[in-house]
Amino acid sequence: MFTVGRRKKLKIKWMRGATVAALAAMGLTNPAAAAVDSECALGTYRLADGGLIDVATAGEASLRWRNLDGKTGELKREGDHWASTLGWTGRPDGMQVRFDCAADSVQFGDRTARRIALEKHETSFTSHGATLVGRLVLPPGDDPVPIVVLLHGGEFDSARDFNSLQRILPAAGVGAFVYDKRGTGKSGDKYTQDFSLLADDAVAALAEARRLAGPRGNRFGFQGPSQGGWIAPLAANRSNVDFLIVSFGLAVSVADEDREAIAFQMGLKGYGPDVIAKAQELGAAVTRIFASGMVDGIDEFDAVRARYRGEPWFKDVYGNYTHLALGMTADDIRTKGQAYNFGTPVHYDPMPTLRAVKVPQLWALGGMDIDAPVGETSRRIGTLIAAGQPITLAVFPKAEHGMTEFETAPDGQRLSTRFTPDYFRLLIDYAKGGKLAGAYGDAAITYPASSPAD
């Protein structure tokens, strides 16, 4: 939620033109393989049974496939095909993939899928003096469709490059508007976590999506993942939208997120209330530093850290941002701490904003989320539902942050294996309006009293 480091996600460097032709002439490749050495492999494909497979950039010389059921894998080139590995584990899953870009098709194991010809509109728009770059993606045809404006978490990456929902939703009949957040990708200005400013950017993105969609847009909504769960409700209250989706977001403050994360993480490691309280004391000292813009409370934090540094549990304290300060000296915080000063409103209370939202909301949360624990957020959303707000709450019990499921390695690290079943279907069905299906994977769903599921 509070993102502090730039993740390296490099666009794939593809061989082109004469280079590919030369390799083919030397017998070092074949036409199907050569065709894959271009960005034509990226896209969403439809299987004969109606299922969808999305293929996206994953990093240096790799791709990632996803399907609507939540299965996913990384693809890496091996001779004349691409070999898949399970989720993010790096273990081969036996799947071989071959692209035929000339035919707009992919051989996915023993199944063939055809590329879906999505309609794309590249654009730029302005907000508070910054030029933001976006893209509207629509399903094929001329029929009116719902359109989701995709907001962002705390990442530094280009959403236009890496947000696969921009294709998955349109392939399933829901338009999507994706844009690079201020200070990321091709958008201007500096990176920020100023929720109010980012909400205004979202409102500007909505206006641009409406303009581009014209008569094809019949209802509009925001989807706010992670940090976007604070921003999307603000934007909804400043605009005219029809619905709101929050994915793995929070109804507590950033400071409370860190405190709850410490408690949940330490509890999973077997520590009791006394140790958790001491760990949260460390977190509270770090929160004062972050809330002050990395200026105040440094000496006080250093004293608390010195008191507990020798404790056997100290090494396991992490939180959401607490771990950053734990690894820095007091002088480092003073001299280097401004690198983490993104203008984050650490004590922002989202509840007044959420109470003011009148449009229907979907909250999709992961029960095993150690970054944004769901306990207090679920309770608070439940009180809003009980008070009569049109909110649907879906908690997927085995999902972590990002709505992925995982296995635990011997060293305790989580290895994500897939997206939790039916998460994508839930987003699609909610955006389309109407009543939801009776079940989505193993999610525990609380419906608004006025509109239960069929």
C-alpha cells in the first residue's frame, strides 16, 4: 500500500525486421517463432470453449499469461516455443505455448485460441497542470458497454504497460480506461501519494474516458486497487459515476494499516499479545517520523529501537513501512529519509468519505493479506452495509495482497501460485450491473440488504 521502492519491470526487448529474417535464413528459427519476436504476442485470446487467455509483458525476455479462472504462469523462450512455469514459483508446469502472429492465434498446450480484436484509443489529458497519458480499450462491436476507469496502487510502474485488466475486462464485455499515474510511465509531474490530488486526476481520467467512449459508454465506475482504495471513493464523491470497486484496499488509515500489518504478521509467526504490543510500539515511533515528512521523532524512535534490538522477535518486525526505518541509522533517516517523503497522508481517515459515497460499491479483499489486513476493514465495511449503504463485501479467504493465492517456502517466504478463483469474474459481473451469481470461488460474500444475489 505504501510503496517505497521502484520495482524493476523492464519491457521485453524484441528482435525485429532484418535480424529475424537473417536468423530464419540461417535455420536458427522458424516462421512461427520469428513472429513471436515482436509485440504481436501481447493481447487477449479466446479459446474454442469461450475461455480467455491474456498474455502480457512480465519482465526482461518473459511474458505472463492469465485466464479468467485465475490460473497464471510466466513464459520464457525455449527454442521454438515458450515454456510456462506455475504462478510466480519458477517451477515448470508442463505447458508449452506457440504463437502464430500472422494468424493472430496461439497454441496453448493442446488448445488453440484466437486473438480478440479490441478497440483501442490512445490519448492524453491534463489535471492540475500535468499531462497524463491514457488509453481507452473497448470490446469489439458497436454496442454500449460499462466502462471501468482503472486507478493505481502505490507502484511506480506504467499502468498502460502492466495492468492486464485493460484487456481482460474488454475481452469479457467491459470497457477499460487505463492511464499512467502522475509521475509514472509517460505521464508528467513527479510521483506523489497525495490522495486528494490523485483523486482529482482520476476525475479527469473519467471525463476523458466519457469523451472518448461517446455513445458506447452506458455506465462508468472506478476500480481502486490497494492504495487506490483510498483514492477511488474520494474521486467518486467528486464526480458522477455509477459504481465503485475497491480491490484489496482498506477502510482504515495508512498508520492503522502499518499497525495492523505488524500484528497480523507477528501473529502468523506465533508471537503473543505482549510481543505484538512491543512491536507495535516500534511501529508507532516510525509512524511519527513518516507523518512528519521524515523530520520529527527520530531520536525517540532510536531510543525505542535500542530498547528492543536485542529481543529475539525484533528481526521479524516488518509492518508496511516500519521495516524501512528499522534498517536505517538515525543519521540515515535524517539524510536519506526524504527519498520516502511522497506526501502520503498517513493519518487520513477514510470513513467519512466512505459514508458519503452513494453509488453501489464492491469491496474484494483477501483474507490472508499481510500487507493490508482485512480484519478491521471488513468490520467497518460491515457497519456501512448494516446502515443501509449499497455495498457488496467479498472476502476470499486464501488470497493475499493482489488477490493471489500462495504456498509457503521452507524459509517462510510466500510464493504466489495463482489468482484466487473467480476474482476476475466478480469484477466483470459487478461492472456489468444486475445481480451477481450466487458464488464466486470460496469468497464469503455479504450483500446489501436491498439487492441480494440470485
